[in-house]
Amino acid sequence: MKINRDWKLPKPEETEDGYVWKPIVRVGRTIPFGYKQDETDPDLLLPIPEELELLEKAKLFLQEYSVRKVAAWLSKESGREISHVGLY
């Protein structure tokens, strides 16, 4: 079985009210930051809009700050632990 290493999280749709995040299909054991497993479907991950919005801010902070500092900020703001390696 060939693994697609080019797969990336889908981009949100931008609306007047902000971003609209969509559920994604689970492709591995690890649940990406900003998503949670659907209680009724183990193969579906539901977005957590607050975490995904913080992640978008964190991407901008990476232009000025280290990955470690941004990961610490993101963990503090979201209440969900993310390592610098996970953020990278």
C-alpha cells in the first residue's frame, strides 16, 4: 500500500462571518490539532473552530517567533497540549 505523503488538511471556506471548517476523514491514529473524533463515526473528525482559529494565528506568529515559543503560546491559549514538533 502506497502512502500519500502530500496530503494536507483542507483549507476552510472564508465567509463574511469568518471561516467555515469542515469535518475530515480520519487517515491515521493521531487526531490533528483542532479536531476531535465524531462520537458516532470513528472514521470522521469534527473541527473545533476555536482551536483552528488559534492555529491560523499561530502560523502568522511563526514568521517572528520560534516554533517552541509559538507552541507554548498555542498550548496555553487552547488548553490543549501541542509540542513544537507537532506544530512544525
